[in-house]
Amino acid sequence: MTTSESSRYVRLHVELVLEVGEAEALADAALERVESDESMQEDERTHARSAVREDSAEALAYLVDPFDLVSDVPGVDLAQASWSCEQVDHDPDAQEWDGDEEDEHA
């Protein structure tokens, strides 16, 4: 791949910390998504039902779609995406994490 070919691709790093105030509402929304996914195999659906009831991070992962972040951005097509969610300890008053700080890989 030449430099001009590879320069068409941009990696966008986004890190979010979300506070889940209504875990039941989140799980209910994720269950709706799981039930409406026509491409999901039944064994995968069974696992997903259990996962979204037990873990808010799993529920969120079923609801967040990277395509939604860029689908309305003119001039770009999503070439590849991956994402994950995990429970984290977070102190909103701590100065350890600065959302304005540039990523060292940028």
C-alpha cells in the first residue's frame, strides 16, 4: 500500500466514561435491541439476554454502534470498527484523567 493510499484512512480514538443511573432501563433497552436483531442466532441471543441483565457494560455494548457516530459525517465511510465496554472505578473529582489531554499515540 502506498503512502497516498494509506493516508485515506484515519483512526479515531474515543474514550468515554458513562455513569449508569438507571441500570434496569439500560438493560431493558439492550434486551429490546437483542430481541429485534434478526441476524442473531438463537444461542447467541440466549447468551446476550443473560449478559445484558447481569452487566451494565454488556448492555451498553449492545446499544452503542460506532457506525452511528460517523454515519452523518460527509465524505467518510466506516471501514472498520471495534469497541468494548467494561466496568471501571471512576472518581469524577480526581484529576488523574484529563479528557482534554492528547493521546500519546495521536
